[in-house]
Amino acid sequence: MTLIKSIATPVVWVLLLMAVALILTRFHRSRKGFKIGWCCLLAGLLILLAFSLDPVANLLTYSLECRYAAPLPDVLKTLDVIVVLGGGAYPSGGLRREPELSRYAYPRLYHGVEYFKNSSASVIAFSGGPSRPGAESEAEVMQAVAVAMGVPKERTVVERHSVNTMTNVAGLAEVLPKGESRRIGVVTAATHMMRSEKAFEQVFPHDTIVPLAVHFTYNPAPGLTAKITPKVGHLEKSTIALHEWIGVLWYAVRY
């Protein structure tokens, strides 16, 4: 999975195509090889351009996020457990005196705590291991922030060892209070929800999984200039969406 994750990005595809183009145009003496090299170079540039445009990035994002919506208050009242999946954390060290949640994790935590306060859930669980050996686990960082936001610590559960979505879910199955026929609310980014929901349904087959999607990023640009101007932010959005689609396919094959 680590290898698949590392190559599931347009930047890697572009670099590979450019490497092939360099080899073929520099060292291949035949006219056909030279032509293929230039085609690889052009393909790499077109991939980079396409995924850096607003329409492409938002189309990929929409394909994932359109399946979910913010939960209604009536739905929150039916929940037994709320789970907040990790989205990354910066460990303490160097110039950083305390660990901090990433910009992807904070919306999950903030909304997860708000949903918990307005729900009938008895427990809120946080999942996520350390970003490197010896660092603070993301789950513990989220728990500390949640307690600071007014959540009683005795109503929190942490899963502090997982490294990806499937191990998130498997670890939660071990630390959550035992039970069946529960309604488990899952809080994660809207782009990440499809993969997460399928993983929870597999690990918790006797419970009802309720998606609590947050951090919606689909937001088409209003003007033509913005639509045709390549931006790093659009490339990042495309990369996240492609990573999720590849993850969905990989989970379907492996699990």
C-alpha cells in the first residue's frame, strides 16, 4: 500500500514520463525512439497542466463529495458513538514546542466535537498514530484539543497506533466499547468518506455506519480567467481526489 500511495500522484507520473523522454531523446538513436520521447514529454506536460486547472480539480473532487452532505440535527440524535479519523499532525520538535494538528485534521476534530456535543453519543473516539517513531500520536493530540473544547476526558477513546484508513478502523474495533446494532457516526473529509465508509462497513458489519462528512472542498471558480489559470492548489486538490479513487479501487481488490 505504501508503494501504491507514493506513486498515486500526478507529479510522480510527470517525472516518470520526463525521465523516459530524456532517456529516449538523449540516448536512443532511432527516429522512432526520439519521437516516442517527445510524445512522453508532451504527455507529461499535458498531465501537469490538466490537473492544475480548476475545472479538472473540481470535477474530481465533486465525484467524491457529491455523495454526502452535512448531517441534520435529527441524525445526530440517533448516534451511539462518534469516531473522528485522523488527517495528519505535526509533532513537537525543532522550532515547534507542542504538537499541532494539520489543516486537514483540524476541520475533522472541530466538527466532530460539535457533532458530539449535539448528539446522543456516549463516546467520541479519535484515531491516528504518530507521524514518526517517538512522536506524539495524532489521536492523543486530538483528544487533548477536544478536552480543551469542553469534552469530558472520560467520554473519549483513543486509537493511537494506526497508519492508514484500514488500520484506523481495525484499531477502533479493538478499543471501542463492545456492542452490536449501534449507530456509529464517522467524521472525516468528504473526499475521504467513500473509502472510510466501505472500510467501516466491512469491519463493523453488525452496526449502522452514518457518514458525517466535513471539509468539503468542491468550489468551482466563477470567472474564465480563474478556470484556465494553472495553480498549485488545483494540483493538490486533484492529487487528493486521485489518491482517494485509487485507494477505493485498491481496497476493493485487497479487502
